[in-house]
Amino acid sequence: MHRTEPRDTGAATIWTALAVAALTTVATLSIWLAAATITRHRAEAAADLAALAAASHAAEGPVRACEHAKWIADRMGVTLLTCRWQQLDALVEVRAPREGMAGLVEVAAHARAGPTNQPP
């Protein structure tokens, strides 16, 4: 009886390992992109709300209005960088910290809010 040796060279194992590595890389990049997008959206929302808070308290004076903007920024988990006034408009800049993912940069966002009864 003649016995033949199996001709398994292990190519399927190599291709499977490469496919798993590629899928892991794509999943990691997708998670990183999602984290960056969420951080950007959070920074923009916080800047918008802080500017609206400052503008809604403009009658109390710029210092008090900016205190309201800082309060909102603190509650949203961002840092208020600047709060200034240009005529009747509140101009706010905030920075959101990176969220636990290596390689993410801090995201800054700007917003402007003012009275609605004035023409632009």
C-alpha cells in the first residue's frame, strides 16, 4: 500500500492571520475616527451653549455673562479659553480634552451669539 504525504503548506493559516490583522486595523481606525468626531461635536455644542449663555446674560455685564459661559463650559467637560465681546455679540472659544485614545489632539471650537432682534 502506497501512502501519500499531505500537501498542506500552511498557506490558509497565513492568509487568515493577515485577514484578522487587516480587520483589527480597520476596526481600530474606525473607533479612533468615531472618538475624534464625538469630541469635535462635544466641543462645538459646548461652544454654542456657552456663547448663548453669555449672550442671554449680556445685560448683567460682560464679566458676569462670561461667568455664565464658564459655568456651562465646565458642566460640558470643556475648558473655556476666551470669552469676549464684539459690540453686542459674545465670542466664545473652548477646548475639549482628548478622550483616552492615544493620538487624539485637543479640539478647539468657536461660537458667536448675540441678540436676535438686531439685523446681522
